[in-house]
Amino acid sequence: MNEYAIINSGSKQYKVSVGDIIRVESIDKNKGDEISFKPSMLKSNDDILFGEQALKDVNVRGVVVRNGRAKKIIVFKMKRRKDERKKRGHRQNFTEIKITDIP
């Protein structure tokens, strides 16, 4: 892993390199659309760049691979000896993005 970047998406940070497929919170883009991210940090060979001034012209580009929904998780809450139970399910929407270019 010679070249990588740290990007922000949906209040989370992801470490990506060219060819990676990442799963981020749902973004309003269709399959095949291009998307770009502003990196927080960039490592290229032995150079490390970070900060707004150093990265103002740099964008990490990717292509939307698919939109989908994750597997269902079960949320179960219980208070013992009180006959109180709650069982809920949740499926999170996501977007898969393939990173195509890190300048």
C-alpha cells in the first residue's frame, strides 16, 4: 500500500487506496455516477500531506458500484422481572463506491 488517502463521508473517516470498494452511508447517486471526496490526509510514496492549504486542489474520485440495504440487525431490550421486552429490527441503507483515482 504505497499510496492512500483518508476521506470523510457521513461523519466517518475511511482509509482508501486505488481499487478499494468502500461501503458508506447512503448517498443520493445512481449506479455508474462519479463522486469525489476532499481528503483529510494523503500519503504518496514518502510524502504525507494534510491540512486545507496543502490539499485544496486534491480530490479523491470514485464510481458508485451499487446502492443497497445491509443485513437486518435485531435490537432487543429487556428489563428482567418486569415483563418488559422490545424487539425491533433495522436495515441500514448504503452505497458502495469503487475508488478510481487518487492524485
